[in-house]
Amino acid sequence: LQPIDRLYSSVARNPGAVAIESSAGGDATGVVTYSELGRAVAALAAAFQDVDGAPGSRVAICLPNTIEHLLALLATYAAGKVWVPLNPRNARAEFDAMIASTRPTIIVDDASTVRGLIAEWDGKAPMRIERGAEEAQIIKFSGGSTGTPKPVVQSLRCVNAQADGIRDFFEFRGDDVNLIAAPLTHGASCFVLPILDMGGRHVLLETAKPPAVFDAI
């Protein structure tokens, strides 16, 4: 099982269900159905493979909690690549160190570029990549409380086990809604696949101010 298969199964089961709702207030506010999500992710993944066709290469994503961020994350999985999350609030020196240690071949830091690539590659699909369970899927960085932040590699097996564990522990269902207020670059991303696996909905908040949280709820 590749992590992106969790999305594909829900697209097949209930294409008209809402997968993402954005309360970000930016250009991409609104709702995205599973059918639309699957099509957009496929197009962006095909674009990523065109830029770099090597399986397992790294894609660094530095965006706030927007639809484009979630699209890029899922497209990274669909393209058979490794996700490197970069918090937009990091300092330049931290960015430089993180990029130097992970060596991504693609860096996504502009929402308009994501939308442009999806429009350009609309209707296209990526080549199916079967990656091994012990291969890297995510490279996150430690908090740096005891020194410089260090890269932590999570294997494909780890990502799948985490998704299964969270899904089963919380007993998620297709009518569940997950409010993503914390940054996708951190722990909030752990809930992306379990919710999509069950056909639930993610609501994205770009700015987690109390009034925005209450409005989203």
C-alpha cells in the first residue's frame, strides 16, 4: 500500500463528497470534492515527475495552511517522492541548513505556481511508483530544543502505520470533519491521510486566531 492509495480509494468510493474546505481567506478559498482533489493531485504529481523523474527525490514545501499546501503534499506522495516540510516562519539560516541537509530537487513556496502547474497538466496522471516499506517518505526536523534542528526520516512503513493507528484509535468515519489549525508542517499533517482514507473532510485555517477557529467550528 502506497500512502496516496488512501486518497485514491475514497475518490473511487465517493467522488462527490467534500474533501477540503478552506477558511484561509486567500485565492483558494472554497470547497474541493474528492473527484476534484484526485484530478488536481494527479496533475501536480505529473508535473513534479516532469521536473524530476527520479523516484524518492525530495520535495520541500514551504507554505501556510492552504489548499495548495495540501495539494503539493499529496502530489509528492503520488509522484513517489519524499516530503520535506518547511515552516514558513523559520529564519533564513534555518531554511539554508534544512535545504542543505535534505537537498530537495523541487521547492514549493508559491501558491500561484501550484495552481499554474495544475492548470498546465490538467488531465494528466503520474507514473505509478511502487516504493519499498523501508524507504524514506518524510523528512521532518526536530524542534532544536537541545541544539540545531536535526532531520528525522520517517519511512513509508512508518507513515502507513501512523495513518492506520490514528484512523483506528479515533474510529474516524466518512462524516468526520478535521479542523487543521496547527501548521501542516508539524503534527497536524499526521491526520491528513487517516481522514482522507475514510472519506472525511479537512477544513484548513491559514491563520489560527481565536475568532477564525470559532467561525470554522
